[in-house]
Amino acid sequence: MYAHVLVPVSFDAERDSAGALAVARLLAGESGHISLLHVVEQVPGYAISYLPAGYQAEARKAIEAELAKIAADLSDASAHVVEGHSGRTILDWAESHKPDCIVIASHRPGMQDLLLGSTAAKVVRHAQCAVHVIR
């Protein structure tokens, strides 16, 4: 069992966040802590003028509420919303908070991933702790 499990949560339909949470519960056991982390990507400057006023603040508030709701259903969990680039920010958060394990959901890789890479692939390659990938 792990004492601290990090679960990066994406609200994309392609990723199995529920599966990642189920695995995290098993790996954390009765006494482990689960940290839920959502990374809000920054909107490019050229696109921000096309968004309604207050959109970013409202979106963040909705994400925080949904993540808190998920955390409330777990026995020992905390929810965190941070800004940045997904892969790098997850790794930075893990480096500073020292989880024993990261459980991350991934989509099925396609041709675009050969050129761009994915968040899960970056986390697997660079994390300093165990990583479980759920598809």
C-alpha cells in the first residue's frame, strides 16, 4: 500500500478518471491519502478576447467544486487546482508534495502522440515515484 497517491484528474471524456480513482483507492488502502490534482491550462493571449468576461473564473470555480465533490466521496482525500502545462505541472507538484505513487488515466495513443507526446507519457518518463497508467 502507498501512503500518498496522486491522481491527476482530467475531465476529458477520453480519459478514464473513474478507473484511476478506483485503482488509487486500492493502492492507498485504509490509511493512505489521495491527492486529486487538476491542471488548468492557460488560454493563449490571442484567444482570451473571444471568451466571455469572467469565463476563466467561472470555469475554475466549477472545476474546484467538481473536484471537491469527488474528494468528499473518498475517505482521506484532498483536491487541488493549479495552473500550468499539464505534464510539467503534474511533475512539479509531485516533486514538491512527494507522493509515493501517481495513478494517471490516459487515452489510447494515436499518430499525433508520436509527434507531440502525451501528458501520461511525460509523467511516466520523468516522475520520481511509481506511476500506474490506466486506459
